Amino acid sequence: MKKPFKLLIPLFLVIVSLSFSAKAQKYEALIITGQNNHYWQGSSVVIEGILNNSGMFNATIVTTPSKGEDMSGFQPDFSKYDLICLDYNGDHWPENTKANFVDFIKKGGGLVVFHASDNSWGDWEEYNRMIGVGGWGNRTEAHGPIIYWEDGKFKKDKSPGKGGRHGKQDEFIVHTRMPDHPIMRGLPTQWLHTKDELYHSLRGPAKRMKVLATASQPKDRGGSGRQEPVLMVIKYGKGRVFHSVMGHTGNKHNNTTLDAGFMTTYLRGAEWVVTGDVTQKVSGDFPDAQTVKIWEDMKVPE
Ligand code: ZN
């Protein structure tokens, strides 16, 4: 009877040391930016800070050539990363880079997109499948229906027209719609997001997509009056995608749309696309439905 016990101790030590090394391991994130109709020079640095300050990610920024410049040298090695974070709305990448990107996600890589990254590449079918829905970029009914939320589920509006609109910048209440999804677990059912553009009339294939949260803006403020998707997850091949429409960054003096709600859901989405689960605790300083919270130092307080 002594032998099995002797074997168990080293086995236990191996398990303990493995779990410690797994905790110490950071997920490698590649932030791709360089073209956007928003102030990407600021937002990408904030995204990098949010990811790195979490202690869970090791984020690196790569910048594409500027609009209209030769793209042929843009050849990132996606295989070195666990997830790709897009802060990009611009020119097409070289065909082999696009093929490698598709391959990376299809084989199980993670993708996180926010705000105007869902405006990019309306004519790239595979990208539209990854992000579920998008706006502008000449998207029309040919790219898929308009998605909105009603009666406890997302619905498809197949009427013709352009995809993508937004009203005036307002604060808006985010409604959690899938409280049991790992990204939403522990978050309040409603919280206030800071002054931001609320996209509406987003269109796309919306296949293998779940709407995690919605928000609404009245028509007299330029909104749709409907509950619009603001947080989504999409399965693409074996890969997972997290899509947040929040995060307008209009000028270099204003990154405050990347508030507590944005940061929290972004980080939770980033973990989920890598592992399919979320281990992060929700901050005790997370906003309620009455008060906006800005975490200035890009760090989630306990
Ligand atoms: Zn915007």
C-alpha cells in the first residue's frame, strides 16, 4: 500500500506546478491598427494598456501602412498569438495575409473587434461572417438583414437599404440579455455607458451569433428607437469572436468612451475568445444604471 502513496506525492507536485505555470502564462494579443476614421493612435494605446494592465495578456501593437500605401509588406505572423484585436477600418490587406487571418480564426484563434472595426471591409464575405454584422462599407441588404432585439431574442429586418447609422452622442443604458454567458456572468442587468455613438441598423449574415447586450436611443436623437445589439459573440470555424460596438474615439483628447463598462466587457471578451470561459471577477466599482464610471489609469479596480 505504500507504493501508490509514494507515487501520488510527485504527481500532486506536478499538478500543482502545472497549475501555477498555467496561471503565470499570459495570452499573447496582437493589436492591429494603422487606419481608421477614428483616432486609432490613441485608442490602440488605451487598448494595449487595458490588456497589459490586466496581467492576463501580453499585447503588442502592429501598424499597417497608411491608406493608399503599398500593403504588400504587411505580413504579421498570426500563429504567434492567441488572439487578434482589431482597431482598424481601412484598406484591404494582401490576399495571403487575409488568407492567413481567416485560417488563424478558423483553426480556433480568437478575434476581438470594437466600434469602427465593424465598418471595415464590407466587401469581404469572410470578414462579415466573422463579425456577424457591420455597418457602412457599402453594406446593403445583399450582405444580410438588419439585426435588432425584441421580445427576448434578436430579430432580422430584411427591408432594403444601407447598413450602419448612428445618432448624436449620448450616454446609454446597456441591458444584459444573456446573463449566463461567461462574458456577462456577474454583471448587472443594466448599467450606464458613457457618452458614445450607438450604432444601429447593422447588417450581416449574423450566423452562429449571440447578442449578449443591447441598448437603445430615441428617434429624436437620431437613434432607431429599437434595442440595438452592442455586445455580440460569433463562432467562426473553431474560432470565437467578441464584437463590441462601443468605443468611439473621435479626437486625441477624448478616449473616455473606453469607460468601465467598455473595459470590463472588452477584457472579458478577450479572455473568452481564447479559452471559451471567463475567470475575471467583476469590479466592485462597476457602474450601475445611474452613474458612469471612468477608470482613468486603464486598470480595473478590485
Ligand atoms: Zn465612431
